[in-house]
Amino acid sequence: MRDAGLTHLLSVSGLHVSAVVAAGYFVAIRLLALWPWLALRVRLPLVAAGTGALVGIGYTLLTGAELPTIRSCIGAVLVLAALAMGRDPLSMRMVTIAGFLVVLFWPEAVVGPSFQMSFAAVIAIVALHGSVGMRSFNAPREEGWLAKGARNLFGLLITGVVIELALMPIVLFHFHRAGVYGALANVVAIPLTTLASMPLIALALLFDLVGIGAPFWWLAGKSLELLLALAHWVAAMPGAVTAMPGMGRGAFALFVAGGLWLALWQSRIRLLGLVPVAAGLILLSQVRTPDLLVSSDGKHVGITRVAGEDLLVLRDSRSGYTRDNLLESAGMSGATRTIAEWPGANCNADFCALKLERRGRSWRLLIGRGTDFVPERALAAACDRADIVIAGRYLPGSCRPRWLKVDRRMLDQTGGLKIDLVQQKLATVAEDQGQHGWWKPRQANQPSAKALPAEEASSAPDQ
């Protein structure tokens, strides 16, 4: 679902809240219109809008009131209020009020992907449908049902493409992985979910009251199977997934600034927003995949650009979460292989020794596998022959590799690591964590690796 660009269907957010509110509005206005006395004396759209708002608020509370649901509920209530007052329901004012309320009560949400993706999608929709070209395209006209359906389908496709473009920098920044064909998949998935799956589930629940909901549950299951088949088909298409290592904050800020400029301006001056976007793309093209990835406990190590499309890992973890994190941090979408399976590694129960070639330089690595006792003299000799030593245990002071020693003592200060051998740089989790109560380094100063001269690295003896 993620690789097909359909994960928004899994969270209770805009699509679900909109469908529930619209259903509440439709049912209320139809039923109330059957009462002539009330219809002649009361503005039924206003009453139906209030009913839809109450239904949306109740649905939000019923589903746990998560941030995307709250944002969608606020937006839906504002749309109903605008319709009741005869105002334009899709406007940046609506987005601004919803954003203000969320930030007022949940300010920490601003830095999270949920807030950013949710509001980016809504801003993109409002900006697109508020543009002169889209208003002209959607304007009512005399045409047959086939032409009208084709125009609506094309409008849905254009909207999906714009949303995908708006969300891609955010998804890559937080998750290092994004689907490419989401706009095409949503052309089928959104109508299928809105017009088939959700109504069938509602009917199944309704008819379950009298014990005859089974046929509707069967139809709902078939619609969900069709949705999953669509997701598998799209995700398996060539080039369906874009994966890359962590994007820098500078590039992310340029994408955000350019996107907001494009969305908020109306005249041709909005095209100036393409300038920071182009600058962000240039910075994005310069991002290098880290050569080594080390988890905060030192038990998981990933090595990139060694075994073709595979990521070399220290141990074959049973946790899919750990494996996916290593792949995403490396900007890879392939499989994993253990270091012990790689012909270039020499492993025993305690350590693996291997040599990496990076731009004409040889790097010798010694990576700890176990926690059993190792004679200090043998360990010190192995460390002397290595450029980098990585272990999840505390290593003695006699272990002195040529460039970098990553042991439990260092990881307690830095958290997880990304190591770039070409530029001889380290990126640590501690650099991005800040002063949070749930995680603090044990010491204020982080250790720094000493530079290794090129001639020393290339001429070091083999292990």
C-alpha cells in the first residue's frame, strides 16, 4: 500500500471523514425534506450541515481522535459552515484556521510527518482547484455523461499528480522511500473505497442488526481484495518506488518554501517558487548513500554498495522493522544478506573482518558479532590491523584502530551512526535529537574520528 501510494486509505483521515460527513448531510436533508411543515419553515441545508458536523465530530471521537482525523474533521466542519453561509468552501482561510487550531493545542505535531503530509495535501488541493485554469476546467457546461465522466476522471488524475508531487519531498525526508505511481492508483482506489467498500461495510453493519449482513460482508471483502490486488500490481511495476538516503534539512526547507510560494501566490509570480524547488533538487542530487550504518546498540550494522542490490547486514534479524529501517536509511529497496555469507568477509563466532574499496582506497573493518570473552592481546592485535572497529560491547583501551572505534561507550553518546568513508564523516542520531527528556547522551562531548591519511589507508597490511 505504501509503495503504491495508497497508505492514506489506511488512516482515518480526509477521505473517511468526508464520506461520513457527506453521508450524514445527505441522509439528514433527504429525511427532513419529507416533513413539509419543517421544510417550509426551516433552512434545511443549514440543519443538514449541522447534522453532518455532529456526525463528523462523533466519528472523530469514535475512531480515537488522532491528528489526521482531527484535521480532517475541522476542515469538514469549516466546509459545512462555508456552504451554509454561501461562501467558497475550499479556501486557504479554511486551511489556516484548521492549522491554527491544531498548532494551538498540539504544537509538537508540526515537526511530525502526519501534520506535514496532511496539510501539504490539503494546501495542494486548494491551490490547484483555486487556480484560474482548474476553475475553467471544472466550470459547468453542456455535455454528455460520457464527456463529463472523462473530465471528472482527468481532474482526479491531475489532482492526484499534484498531491504526489507535494508529498514526495516530505515522504523522502521522513521515510527515505516514496511511491511514484500513486496518482494513477488513486484514480481507481478512491472511487472503489468511497463508492463500494465503505458503503458495503455500512450496509453490512446495518443488516447485521437483523442477522442478514453476510452477503454485504462478502461483497465488501471482494472490494478490499480488489484494492489489495491493485496495490500489489502498482507496487510491482518497474520504477514504482523511489528510495534515497536521508535528505538534508536545507534541501527539505527549499522544497517547503518553494511549494508554499507556488500555492499561496495567484499570478505568474507564483512561478518563482520553482527556483527554490530547483535548488532543492540540485542538493538532493548530491546526497550520498552512507557506506556504513550502525544501530544505537551496535548489534546491527549495514554495509552498502558491496553486493550489488543487496545490503550487507551483520545478522539476519527476525525483526522486519529493523531490516526495513536499515534499507530505508541506506536509500535501498533490495534484499539483505549477512556479512558472513559474503565471500569477501572472514568471520568467526566473535568478529567479522572484511575489506572495502572506496574510490581507490582500502578500508579494513573489524565488526563484533558476540559478547563472549576474547583475549585482550589477540583483540588488540586485530584492532591494530583495522581502520574501523565496530562492536556492541565495551572495548578496552588497548583496542586502537587506525581511524575509528565504535563501541558501546561511543554509542552511548552518539546513538545510531551513518559513516561516509569517502568524505570521512559521521552523522549521529544525537545531532538531531536535541535535549529531550527521553534520550540524553551520557556525556556532553561526542568523540570525533581522526583523519586517516590516504597513503596509510591504501598501504595498510591485509588482515
